[in-house]
Amino acid sequence: MADEDPADVFAFPDFNLSSKWLTLSPNLNSQFFIVDFSSPSQPTDGRISVKPANADADGFFKLPASLVSTDLDGADKTENKNNTPIPEPLHDVHLHDLDVFDDSWLRKDEPAAVEAEYKTWDAFLIPDAPQLTPLFITEAGPGAYDAAIKHAEDPLDIGATGSHIVQPGPYLTALLGLAFGRGSVFFVWDEEKASFTSGLKDMRISGYSVGVLRVLQERCLDCGNTTRFLSAYVQATFKTHPSAVKVALAKTVDIILLTIQEILGSRSKSVRSLLQLQSLALPIQSTLAYFRSLIVKVSKTKTDERALSLIFEETKALEHGNALLSHIMREVLSRVSEPWSHFAGKWIGVRGEDGVPLTKEDPGNNFVKVGNIAVIDDSGLEVEELDYVLDEGRMPEFVPSEVALAIFETGKTLRLLRTHHPEHPLCQMGLIVSSKPPALRWHFDWKSIGHFQEEVESYEKRLLNALQDWPTKIDPASQTTDSTTQSLGEGYGLQFFGHEGAQLEGRLLASIEILNKLPSAASEEDGLSKLMYARLFEDNPATEEAFPSFSPHWSLIPYHSFEPLVAAQARVINREYMKLLFSVHRLRDHLSLQKQFHLLGNGVFCSRLSHALFDPNLDTAERQTGVALSGGTMGLRLSGRETWPPASSELRLALMGVLAESYLPLSSSSSIIARREEEKRDLPGDISFGVRDLSNEEIDKCLNPGSLEALDFLRLSYKPPPTLSPIFTPVILLKYDKIFKLLLRVLRMLYVTEQIFRDTIARTSHWHNIDNASLRFRFEAQHFVASISSYFFDAGVEIPWKRFESWLEVVQTNLTKSGRGAEEARILSPDEVRAEHERVLDYIMHTLLLRKRQQPVMKLLEDIFTLILKFSKVTRLKASGNKEDKAKELSPRSLYNAFKKKVDVFITVCRGLSEKGGYAGRPTRNDVAIDDDGRPSREAKEENTIDRLLIKLEMSSYYGHSRV
């Protein structure tokens, strides 16, 4: 060692040893050192040429006694040894402490730094003039100011006589590192307090008091604490793997911290003064403090949707606030909304579904859930069915209700299409990808919104053209086979069998070439990083121009950001599915079937059913001991038997062929062969007669053949095909059943009044001396029943049903329009058709007095029908010559008096109903109907028709006067 060159202090193998020309202070047990340059025993020739420092005045190399020795090099080496593997954040989460002291004094070859001098105008004008003794303390330099502060008498009354002076360079470096969130010898992280603490009490730099530095120090301290808090949040979020929105928010915060560290790292080299450091810390503090408060608020939310809504409200609140934070929060909102927008895109079909698609066997996801839908009608009956349900509580609050409903219905219709028509082009993800759908994301200004709408229009045109060219250019069978491969991405294939060696070698080389490419840096294309680099340290970020890009009101931004793409996708999917409903699945035929049978709109069916149930002249289908059934036409003979109800075998024999022989197809062919083929085909929905489920009380009423409820057990059983389930829901079928039960009673009353007329005028009748009351009862009962039936079938059923058929005709016509007509035509979804279908039935039920609030009126009508049935029993007994008069209440006069009173009350109630408004059903999107031109027009559907019944019943107030 003695022979080595003394100037080569870093020669091997003594690289890690200190220079032999330096001697550590024996008074301090530390790795820091103090070189006494004023000692004559230390050689100075050719080694270090610096001005001796005055520790009392400058204090650059004086270490305070209270400073605890710290190993700066190994402070955090063991911090991450026991951590479990977690997703790596982008920025340095652990934030190692900084070594604020540098070794620049060892660089002897560099020229010494020029010391700052106090300059005056006098010295500038007369350079050779002798320097006068300073008159003010500010002219004497920082040394005099420091001496005054530390003076025991405290002449400046600052109260910092015990303050410690540190070097300006290390102090600025420590403050800058503190803004990073990194500790140093001056600022130590306290785990218990979760905050940085000062390692040296009342420290300052020369020329500044403690009070002056406290503001800057607290600002940097707040930046450091906030950085540590956000870093801990990022690390905890990645460890626990909570909801998708919170993970996206943590990733966004991670990018913000990384960007701030990069910006500070690049600008820290230019920091030479406290003012420069303060200009760096001020925007960083405001940004980090805002995100800290945002994280605290978001952490209190329980669902992703509530967190999204909170972030949207916070972004909205910054519209007229800090311009930088407003732009940053818009980018944050776009990022944290990606999990929701991605699921919405998959649900409506513009994005491919990764993994197993959502089905009705799953519990659901996001705003779509699967469960038993419990639907309660106005009578309190509950019906359940398994289906997709829109969970409105899981839908973000900023999404408009009509857009949320359109998203849900579009995805629901797409699932129906995939279930029943998997070969359809819209079920092939390759077709959607080739049409290049735009992304479902936020747009905050009109320019972006306009560009987005143009992209949506282009996508819709490309998709419609692809659908038209599909049968001619693409083989559906091959497309169905390759749908899974196409959904994984274009150009990605793992098919090796059946290929030649050269082709496999080419694929392998292409794969190697792709893998050899350098991965693209995410930060280079990151919009948030670019925004912060450009805007974080602008000269006047808060006073920028008021409208940099003309933006709509925040209440319109969600609508214009999501509605165009959702509406375009809904139009395409609804058009294709509705075409299949009208053509392949014969929706009009199924609706015509309900009109003919459930609503008794088929005259042949009404006649056949009436004779099969009531005609006493038909052969009986009842089994009798020792009597064989005849081969003639059989019926139940309700008015001519005492045993009731009939057995199931009687129902089958009596009603056999009634439905099949009465059905009239909507579009029947003129060809005889085609007509025969159509007759052999089963009825739509396999409609047939069945037995209704009744309560014990209702069963007791059915046991009496003379009661009004004698036929309440009979119903029509109809099971719609699965493709028509959105149109024929259980609630709708229940309403058809209630209407059929009432109309069957009216059909019976029509037959009964005709039978009364025959019993009084038939030649075979034994009732010769008919009293005046019986004649009046016969005429008035026939008039009343005829008026009720005419009102029910004409105003109650026929008129609204024709309006509904005209509406369906317009809907079907819009599906086949092309060109400009297709753009203006309104394409309805299956759910909208169901809503209109249900609304028509509600209107029919309102006209037929079947609504819950109309039960008192219906009870009056049932009592009148019951009196007519009792009178028919009397006329039947007298016409047959049976002299048994069981009770006085069956006398024609008593029955007629009761009938008059009931009818009088019924008409009075109807007059009161006529003074009220018409039917006001539940408002739907079809309140704006479609006129003949396919354009929306408001149609008067809430018409009060009870006045028509009053005109039919009496035109001269007959029941309002006393009669003999």
C-alpha cells in the first residue's frame, strides 16, 4: 500500500475504503465526518482547496448533537423480504430514504463555486469606491442575520435561538425527496403516526428563519404523507383484489404517482432556490390532496356502481373549478368506467364475451341478474318465471333510465337470438368485429360526440350491408364452426393438423418474429401521463380560456356518450329478431289464435262451443249404467241435467274437434292441397281445453249447474313457443284467461235468453197463461243481455283489437323498409311489442269491467245475470209442464222486481262512470304510437266507452221511472 500512488484513492482492492487523507471525528460515532481544514497539522497542498468554513456562521458541515446515526445506504434493504407476491405497481411503492449529502467536495479538479456577493448600485456605478460598512442587517449577508437569530437576547424577537442551521443543498434535496414521499436524515417516516416527522427540531438554512421555512416544509410534508397514503392504498388494493372499479381506480392513482415522480425527477435538477421548490410543490400538493379525499370517499362505497356515480359527481363538480383537476378527473372517470362499459359492450354484442357466456343458469353479473320474476296482477295473483332481470340498483346513477333499459333489452333480445337461432349472422362475433364497432366510452365535448356519432352511423351501415351479403358470401355452417376461433381474435389460430410442413414452419417463424419485438411502453401511449406532463406545471392552469372545447351540459354527456351506439345496436338486433318473429315463428298467427278463441272472435267457434255446452237436444256424453253412448253429436247439456260438473271423459267427447274445426289461419292458401296440409298441422301453441285451478269456495259454486259460476272450471290451455315468450308472458296469458271466463259467461247468457224466448212462444210449451211480469222480464232480460254482449264484443274487444292489428301492420312494414325509409322508421323491440300487447289487454279488461277497482260494478252485473238464470229455470219448469214450485223466491214477479232494482242501480253506476275520464293505463314508450307513414304520432287510446253501453241499455231513461 505504501508504494501506491497516493492520488489514486479509488484504486483496487481498496475501492470501498475511505481516503487515508481524511480522518473521522473522534467525537462522533457516525459514518459522517468533519474535516478540520483550519488545523495546521492537516496538509493542504495539492489536495483540497476550499475556503475554511465557519461553523458558527455557515454551519454547512456541522452535525447537530441530537442527530441520531442512520445507515442511509441500508435503511430499507430488508423492507420487502417477507412480502407476498402482488401485482407490481408502476411507481416505487416502498419509497426508499434519500442520501441528501453528496460527495461533490471530493471533485478537486472542478473549479470552486463562485460565492454570492452583495451587490449595490453604488458599487455598480463606481466599482473602485471603497466598500462601506453595512447600515442594515439585510446588507450584511446571511451570517449577520443568523447571528442575530441565535443571539441570546433575541434582538429580532423571532424566538429561534435554539435553531439548528443545516446546509442549503441537502435541505433542498431532503424537501424535494419529502415531496416524493421519501425519507432522509432530516425527515423520518413514523409508522405509528403514519406520517413524516422532523429528525432535527427547529432546523433551518442560513439566511432564513424557522417560521419562513415552516410553510414550505409543511407543504412538502403534506405531499410526502399523501404520497405514502396513496401508495399504501394502491398496494392494499392490489393485494386484496376488491371490485373492478376500485382496482381500476388504484391503477389510475398508480399512474398519477409514477408520472408525478418522473416529472419531479426531471425538474429537480433545475431547483436552486426555495421559490422554485415551492412552485413545484404547490400543484403537486393540490393534486395529491384532492385524490386523497377522493380515495377516502370511494372507500366508503359498497358497490362499483355507487363508486362510479361518486366519481362522476366529483368530476361534474370540477367543471368550473380547477382546470387541471377537471381534465385529470375526466380521464380518471373514463378509466374507472371501463369495467362497466366493457360488460355493457359484451351484453349488447359489440364486444366478444371472454370465457363462459352469461346464461339463465348463472346468478347474473353486474346490472344483469337471473332469478324468478314474481309478477302480481291487479287481483293479487302471483306468477313466477325464470328470466333476466335489470338490477336498477347496480346501474350507475349517471346512466339515463331510457339508455339503461335499452341496454338491457338489447342484450336480452340478443340472448334469445343466440338461444333459438345460433346460426344467425348476428350470433357470429366475426361479423361484428369485421364491421368495426366503436368503443363504448366517454365523450366530453361536442367535437368528440359528433365524431362518435359518425362512427356509429358507419358501423351500422357496414353491419346492415354484411347482413344482406351474408347468405351469398359466407357459409353459415362454416361460420358457426369457426365462431369460437374468430371470437378469440383475428389471425390467432392453433390448427396444426392438415397443414403442410412449409406452412407450419412459416407460422412458427412469424410467431418468433412477433415475440422478438420489444414490448410497447404503456406510458408512451398513456393519455393520463401525457395530460399531466403537459398541464401539471403550466404557468396559469386555472386561468385558461373558458371554453377550450365546447362541451355539453353534464346531464347530456352520459346520454350522448352511450346512447348512439346502444340505439344502433338495438335497431339492428331488434330488426332481425322481429323479422324472425313475424316470418318464421308466425307471431300474427298466434295473436289471431288468441283473438279467435280466448276473445271469442271466431263465430264458428262460438256457435260450436255454445251448442256443445248448452244445447239440451244433443246426445248426452254422460256415462249411465246399462246405457250405451250413441254415435251422434254429443254435448254437456248444461241446461238439461242435474248432475254437475261433468267428468273429464265427457269434456273430451263433447268438445272434441271444436277448436281444430273452428280455427281459421290468418293467411290461408287458396290451394286445396295446401289447405289440407294446413289443417293437418297442429294448432299454434297446442291450444286445447283444460281445467282451471280453483279454490274450495270456487269449487262449491261450480257444483250447481244453475249458478253463474257453473262453467268457471273450463279454460283454454295455450303454451307459447320459447321464441314468443317475450310476447306471451304468464301475466298476459292470465289476462287472456280472465277475459275468456267472463266472455264464456256472456255467451251462456245469450243462449239462456234465447232459451227463455223459446220457452214462452214454442208450440210444445205447456206455459199457456203467461203473466205480465214474465213477459216484461223476458223482453228486458233479452234486451239487457244483448246490449251487454254487443258492448263487450264490439267496444270491448273488436275495436281495440283492430287498432292493435293496425299497429302491428305498421311495425311489420317498418322492418322491410330500405333506404331513407329505413332510417326514419322506428324499429321496436320484442319488449315494446309485449308492452303494447299487455296494454291492449288492460284496455279490454277495463272495458269489460274486469279491473280491480271495477269489482263493485261487476258484482252488480253478476247479480243481474244470476236473476236471469233463476228466471230461466222457472220458464223451463213451466214450459215442460212441471208444476213443482219449490219456493216463492222463484216466482216471476219477485224475480222481476229484483231484476228492475239491480238494473236501475247498475245504470246509475254506469252514468257515474261516464262522467269520469277514460282508461289511463301505465305509461310506456309506446304512448307515442306510429302512424301510417311510420312516424311517431300521439294516438287517443284512453277513450271512455261506457256511454255507448248506456245508449244501448236505455235511450229514454226507461229505468229511471216507476213502472207497473
